[in-house]
Amino acid sequence: MHGVYRDGDRYRDEWRDLAEKHDLIIVVPTFGRQDFPTTASYNLGGIVDQKGRHNPRSRWSFAAIEPLFDEIVCRVAGDQRGYALYGHSAGGQFVHRYVAFADAPRLEAAVAANSGWYTMPNGAAFPYGWGGEARGLVSPEKAFQRPLTILLGTEDKDRNDPNLRRNEQADQQGLTRFERGHAFLSVARDMAGASTPFGWKIAYAPGIGHDNGGMAPFAIPYLVGLAKP
């Protein structure tokens, strides 16, 4: 899942060598601005409209992924039964919200890399939390059991990045993407408690900043099941 510039072609090119090396089929949909013009319509999932009203699930941007998987399996005459989902920056936002809100019965692994800010697993109003207009749309038990890796570049700490959201709600999560990723997992662990199976974790890309091409190799083990517990 591409970032804010909606540049799926660049993401495809940055993943090409990894796909060949690891014998993967990499699919990079582009959610263009003509059909998905806003943050709300792409990386917030299209859950609510501009007036804060619920959209039908069939109109969520999340709803594109499962049919796309079916289309690709058909095109390659494959027998795949599941898929892994990766996103960087705004794409990472898409992924961590997809894990929480989408039905996604065939999702096998998810990696959200260098998200700018998060929809926290708490009662805060959506889009900063699971409350408000999003109340009742998440099954915490189902969401927390899904295998989600928050992948953080250890150098993604530029507070002045023009694409980093800076407001009161986002800054409560931390001042940088690196800090916000840790806060997200901490809030999730607290909400899950000791009784709920928990499949979320943090991983690191040492020395990497806000760079999809640099992050991608570090995502591979978590996407294809090679990472150690």
C-alpha cells in the first residue's frame, strides 16, 4: 500500500527485486486522487463521509482488498488461500486500520511501516481512536489476534517533515513517527490485557528513515513467516 503521493508505480519498482529474490507476487494497487481524493477516503478507510456519517462497508477503501486478491489468484491461475498486506507511511496507516476494521478473512500477515499517526485502540473519537463514529465497528478480540507488525525505521524522527501530522491529537501519540509507533503498541497491549490473545508486535529497520525502499527488505520476514517469535 502506497503513501500519500499515491505513487503505486514507485512502490512496485522498489519491491521488484525483492519479489524476484523471494519468489513473491507483489501487487500494488493505486488509490488515485480522482476516486479517493482525501485522507478519509484512502488511508482512513472511507469509513465515514465528510459529514461524519457511516459509509456502507462495500464503499470503504478497505473493501477493495479481498476482491483484488481473488482477481490476482484468477489471473495467475493460482491456488493461494491467503495474502499478506504491507504499507508504508499513509499506506501503513491503511494497513493498521485494515487490521482493526476490515473483515479480511484471508489476511495472513500485516506490516504497517512508518505510519505518521494512528487510530488508537481506545475510546477516543475516530479517527484518533476506536470511539465516536467508529464505536462498535471493531471486534477487539479479532483485531488483536491478527498478526500485525509495526515496523519502524530507527531514523524516522524528523519532526519537521511536511507530511507529518502535527496537531494536539496526533502529538499526544508522540512527536515523531518513531515515538507514535511505540505509543500505539503500548495502548493496544493495555487494552488487550492478559486475557486476550495478542498478535501485534514492533520491529525495527536500523538506520532507515522515512523511506519505503529502505524499509521493504526488513518487512519480508514478517510478511512470509520467517521472523522469529
